[in-house]
Amino acid sequence: VKSNQNYQVISAIRSHVSFSYHDIVLNNLKSPSESIFGDFDYIFFCNVAIYYKPDVQKDIVNRIYKTLSKTGYIVTSPTESALLNDFPNIKELSQPTSIFMKTEKEWDYEKNTEF
């Protein structure tokens, strides 16, 4: 629903969505504490990775990848899309919004192996 110059998700949908914050560089947490198991359908990852060194960027993408459901999507800005294009088993669906979909095989980017 459009509200002034912004858009707002209608309450019927919003009541089925959980929004949470998560420190993506903490080593002891795989996903937000509100979500015990992860399995996110959508993750919005925009203008975040540019603030980290390449090795940390890869670690962040690996964590995000592991928390996606088997058919999950990652929506990025153009900044992160280049990083995700290098990640095996994530397929870019659309440009310039950079929407990626997790593919069937699980991949550990850190170890560069399937699991």
C-alpha cells in the first residue's frame, strides 16, 4: 500500500512476516536468535558487505547461504551482487535488483566444498 512517498506492507501480510536484526560477523551465531533454525525464505542483503574486507565478506555470504531455506532468495544491491555471482549454487534471477535463488546442493564457501 502506498503511503505518501513510501510503501507499506499490508497488515494481513505483515502479521506473517518476522523482521529481525542480526550481527552478521559474530562467530557464535548462525542466524538471529528469534529464528532457532534459520531456513529463511528471503534475506535482504543491501549495502552491507562494502564495509568489510574480502575474507569477511565471503564469511558473511557463507553464513547467509546456510540460513536460507532450500528454495530461499537473497535480494541485494548492485554492490553485493558481484560477490554473490562468485558463489557456487546461488543463481542470479534478475538484474539490476540482483535477486538470487539458492540451488539444490548445499555449498560451504569457506571450505569450497559441497556438504
